[in-house]
Amino acid sequence: MLEESRKNLAENIAQIVESGGSAREQLQYYFDYALKEFDEGKSICPPGSVILNFEELPEEVKKQNLLLLHDILDWISKLLRTGLEQGEFNFSDPVEARAELVVETLMGARLLSSIQGRKTLVRSISVIKSDLGWKD
């Protein structure tokens, strides 16, 4: 499952990058994808689905989960760096730390939304955007 998720992520990122959208548009795609998955009944993202018992997992599963998580973090870091350079975002902390915060917030919101509903995910996305200096 995690290997398939990595493959799908790479394909989706390639399509997004090829579309030539701005960093904000590409990040919005990530948010829209999370909302779409939630609406389809997938409230927990693939990397988050194995976190509870992570240490008990086989080494290959752990490796694939970490690779997927790093792929996501690398992509978000690139988007944030580009967005900062182009004036789309405004924040002062290191890009990598902000990327981790974006991913952590979205992962946690997806999990919590399975209990509290879609509004939790929508609100968290709004907070992420605000923290990035995103102006609609």
C-alpha cells in the first residue's frame, strides 16, 4: 500500500508541476486532495495509517512509510521555498520546519476529522494558509 502511495504521489506531483501552476495552486491541490479523500471516507492518509503501531511494523513497512513521508516533506518544502521566493507566502521560520508543520497539521487534522467531521479539516487548512501568509 505504501509503495503504491509513493508511486501515486510521484505521478500526481509530476502532473501538478507540469501544469505550471504557482506554488500556492500546487499547495491548494494538496489540500483539495486531502478533502477529496476525506469525502471518499479516507480520513487517515497513508503515512498516518501505520503510525500507531510504527515500532512493531516490519522493517520494510517502516522504510516505505518513512520514504513516503520524506517524499511529501520534500515536495512541500520545494513549494514553500518557491512560494517564498515569488512572494506567494510570508513566513520567517526555516522552510523545512514549516513544511513539517504543514504536514503534521494536515495529518493530525485528518485523523481528528474522522471523529469531529469535515469542519475540522477545513479549519486546519485555513489555519495553515493563514500561517503561511496566504491571502485569498
